[in-house]
Amino acid sequence: MKKISVLLSLALLVCAVAQTPSQAGFFAQQRAKIEQNRLYKSTYNDIKNVIEQQNIYANKYDLKGLSALYANDFVNSDGFNKDIYFKLIEETWKTYPDISYVTDIKNIEFSDNYATVFVNETAVATSKEDIGDFTAVGELYSVSQCVYHLEKQGAKWLINSEKIIEETSTLKYGDARYTNIQLNTPKQIGAGKEYTTTLKVDAPQDTVVIASINKENIIYPQKKSDDAFRKMPDDNILERIFTSNTDNVNEYAVASIGITRAENYTDNQIRIYMGGLAFIMTRINIIPENKFIKFDEKEANTDK
């Protein structure tokens, strides 16, 4: 390969000496194109490296290293600044000390000093809770589609904002770990609009399922809604109608599920116990109301 490269260099040198003006233009264009491609690949790799490093630091629970990848003026689509955002990360690591992350980059777009990265993210962890005289082991599984916006500041690319397009997290204990649970709700809706949330639980036939469905605004600190459990209908489908908030903040639909079992305790007594417990949460992005749009009633009536 070295010999070939030397021969090509000599050939180009000869051509450069004997080339016509039109040939000079052609080679100039080719050199410019090669340089442009080199810069494109270099920028692409720099941006990709930021997201890959983010995943590495997250799996090492390295808060300092992770923080260095984010701009000081970072803010996400929930309105959380860098301080609040990293407090939430730190709280997550304390709650789930074995959590692991996988980031799958789907696309990278950039122009000048700004870049947009589309990713799918998965998080898996275990959870231990003391319930009575025994310890219940739970499994957390979270999936999301995210968009990271980056800005080049000096020689470094930094994450300056984040938007979560879709997000669902499920925490299951006991029998619930082997039960298919779905919480269906709109991914995006306007402020102050009604929507239906549907919970479906494929529970074993010898169980009784109790559940609750609520919604919570995505704020900090988080305020937990009160659970009002009720027995699931015979088809194990529960629905609730909510009205999205008018505070222009995103919200979660949250369901809590208990799977109960019965067994003979004595000849005349039956013991009811909780065989499984699950929590499922899915994001609803709220489209804020634009109060600066002028509405012409006369024009609207004319259109009718």
C-alpha cells in the first residue's frame, strides 16, 4: 500500500505541473470535497462521542464526569435546570444502586455549532423492599425515546437541552414480574384537554387484581397522588378520564396494581395475601396554550 500511495502522489504531482486551468479547478473542487468530508466525519464523531461518554459515565455512576458533558445553562423540556436534573440523577442512583443504561443512537444531525441527536434509551435495575417479615425483590424496566440538543462551546460539544418524546417505566414485584401490564394514554395532548387512560392486566385466573390510576405533574419535588384502589373488572381492564393540567407542565399517568391470592389457612378459614405488586408510569407531554394568537370570530363564522 505504501508503494501505491507514493506512485499516486507522483502522478498527482506530474498532473499539477502539466494541468490546464480547467483541470486545476477540478482538483481544487476534489480537495475541497475531501476536506469537507473529513470535517463532517470529525464533527460527527465528536458529537457521537459525547453521547457514548454520557452512557459510560452513567453506568459508572460518575456524577462529576457526567456533569462535564452538560452546559451550565442546560435545561430540559420539563423546565429542570442542570442542578435539579443532576439531583434527580443522584436520587435515582441512590434508589437503584445497580441500575444500568443502554443508549442506542438512531440519528445525528448538525449544522455549524448546533447538533441534534435522536436516541432510544433503556434502564434496568432491581429494587428491594421490606414487606412484613420478608424482603420483596422488584425489577425496574424503563424505556424512552429522547432528543438531545448540543452546542459547541469553544472546542467542546456540550448537551444544552433534552426532550423526552416517549417514556414508560415499570416496577414489578412477586407474581407481577411474570404478568403483562399495559398502561395506554396519549403521548402528547393540549393543555386543559380530556383524555382517557386505560390499564390492562393479563393476570392469572386464580387471582384477584386491585388497581388504581392517577396522574401527577412533572415538578420538583414530586408530589405523589393518593391511591384509591378498586377491584379490576372481570376483563381486567380499568379506565379513567383525566383533564390535562393548565400549568403548562408535562405529566405522568401512574397505575398501581396489586395481585392477590387466596389459600386455605384452616378448614374454615381462607388467607388472602398479596402475591404481586406493580407500578407503571408513562409520560404525557403537554402542548402549552398559546395565549397570544388572535382569533377573528367574524372570519371563523364566514368560513362556516
